[in-house]
Amino acid sequence: MTRRSNAISGYGKNLLQPYLRQQMQLWVPRDPLFQMYKVMFPNEVELRKRMFRRKKGQFLVPRPNYQWCIDGHDKLKAYGFEIYAAIDAYSRNIIWFYVGHSATTALSVLKQYLAACDAYGLRPWFLQADRGSETPLVAAAHWNFVLRSQGRIEWHGQVFQQGKRLKDSYKAAPSTKNIKIESWWERMLHVSSRQWVEYFGELARDGDFDGDILEDQIALYAVYEDILRQELFDFVEAWNIHRIRLQKNRPHVVHGQPWMNYHYPDPQKACNWGIPIDRYVLTDMERPLSDIDINSCLEPDTKNWCRQFLTEIGFDHVALGSSRDPDKLRPFRRFYLALRDHIIRHIESGQEPESLLERAAQAREDELGDGDAAEQPIIETSVEDEHGDDIEKISDDDEDSDSSVGLTA
């Protein structure tokens, strides 16, 4: 794992301790740890105070797996890195988290959702997303699960039956109404990803990165993909095990650790609203996606070629922490520039591997193209329910994002 001395500069009191336990196996009392943090990062502490003073609204859902909120984080999209995630609206546990080159394509989001359903063995009672072009296929997949399995929950003598209408299980609404995931993106931006947004922006302003120049994109992927993914996943792990405080002025907020509240809710207060999936339906939807790689930004040959050069110039010693990078605010910049120049010379020479640009070029096409011809046959999105609604007609109407849609007791 990479070590950057300022990787935790945005972490607050409640995230520092679980991060050190999870990543460093260090047990340090919370308050003394935060006192040291305030000395090291005084500007970050003041920024957090200003950020979290605003008045917050209420968002109520009954139990775990009642609602997953999904959305993309676009702050790093200009630099070729796209991010997508799902959060459980009750526990605030992160269900899945993706960093790659095609987060906002419909096929990528569909594959992420199906992988999560496969791993958990269930689908949420309710799925909420924005109206982006990447959501119709995942909406159709979720609805397929709903139509093939009965949504029925019994708890404390009450029976809740899920309807078969589209809006009984899925809702497309503006990002401003997707409160849980938008709030979490804001925290991630402040704690972890903002450093990268600012640094990559500086590269672009200095003329050292242009997303339309493929050798720039390849070098950025080769140097920063694994580092960025690791740091963001570290934040996700720290978030899931950090403790949410009991708030006197917001008694509706579920306190405790998100991971524990999701997997082991208090049986007197909550039950699991997840509905087991039909494995045959899952297999049918996964089969056309089996050859689509959404995990790596570069082709294996290209990544290995770049890795060999980076090893030769000493990148591993700095990335793994055995040597110190003298420029904390511009991490690994000299390696990025050296690799970029090496790629330019390689392309001009016409040497192998000739597929050097293939995956990076595909990432650019994913961003600029619509991809409808490839995506449409996988799941039919024009099937109507008994009310004449189909996937592409979903609207947010006047309903609130926290309403208990599709429940009959």
C-alpha cells in the first residue's frame, strides 16, 4: 500500500482513530490523537468547522436495505477517473464503491449493481438514483428482480407488501433529492479526494496534463490509478467502521458504526428489508457483461510496460514508502512527467505494444459517445407496467425522496 504523509489531512476526529486501527494497526486514544492532528493540519480543522456548521434536513427510512442511494462523483472525471457508489440510507454503510475509467456508462453501473446484488445475495427494497444517462439499465435490472420475486416483509406482527409498479421500487430524482449519497460525496471530497482534484487541476493549469492527449492520460493512469483507488478505499473502510455520534438536536439520526448498523441492527428497532434475488435472473443479466472489464484503466500489456519503466526509475521505493517524496503537495510528479516523455518517445518510434493507447482511447470514447447500440440489447427498458410507465418515463413528480413508496401494511 502506498504511504503519503498528507493522505489523512482531511480526516476528522471520528475518522482518524478507525483509519489508524484499520490501516496501521495502531491503537491511539481519540482525543490525544486529534490534538496532534490539529497541530499538523490547522487549516483543515478550520475548514471542517465551516463546512459542517450548516443546518441539515431530515431524511428518514425505516431499516437496512430499505433504500440504496446510488450516484457518481464527477470531480475527477476531467482527469479520466470516474467514481460511483451506493450507500444504505438507514445505516449510511457504503454498499459498493467503484473507481475506474467508465463509471458513468450504463454498462459499468449495471455491472457494479449486479456484482453488489451477487455479493450480498439480495436487492434493496427501494433504489434511488438521479436521471443520468447511466441509470436506465440499472433501473431495468432492479425492476426485473422485483417482478421475479415477491417483496414481502414481516416484522412485529405487521406485513409489508411491495407493489409491482415501477415507482414502488425505483425512483429517479434530481441529485439535490438524493440526500444521503450527495452528503457522503461532500465528506469524501473534503476528507480525501479534494487533494487530488486540486493537484490534477494544477497539472492541467501548468500545461502538464491534457485529457485529450492520450499519452498524458496513460501516464496519469499508470502512476496514480492504484494510489488514488487505495486512498479512496481506505477512506471508505474508515467510514464504515467509524462511530456516528448520538445527536441531541437530531434524534432521528441512527448513531453507531455504519457497518454494524447495516449488518447487525438492533432487532427491537430494525429488521433487514433486503429481498433475496433470483439467481437465474441474475445470471441472465450478467452473461452479456462477462467480457466487459470495468476495473482497470489500462490494458494489461500497457500497464505492465509502464510498470517496468516506473520500477527502473525508482517509483516503487517512493510509492511504498521506503523513500520520501520531497514534494508532498505534488506527489510523484517527477515520475509522471518522466513516464509521459517515455510514452511519447515510444509512440513516435512505432514499437510494441501497439495497443498502448487502446484502453485510454476507449475511456475517452465512453465519455464522449452514447454507446446506445451496444447497451440496448442487454436489458429491455421500454417494458411498461400496468399503469403504462416505463423506465424512461420515471419522474420525481412532487414526492419527497424519503417517502415510503410502495408499502402496504
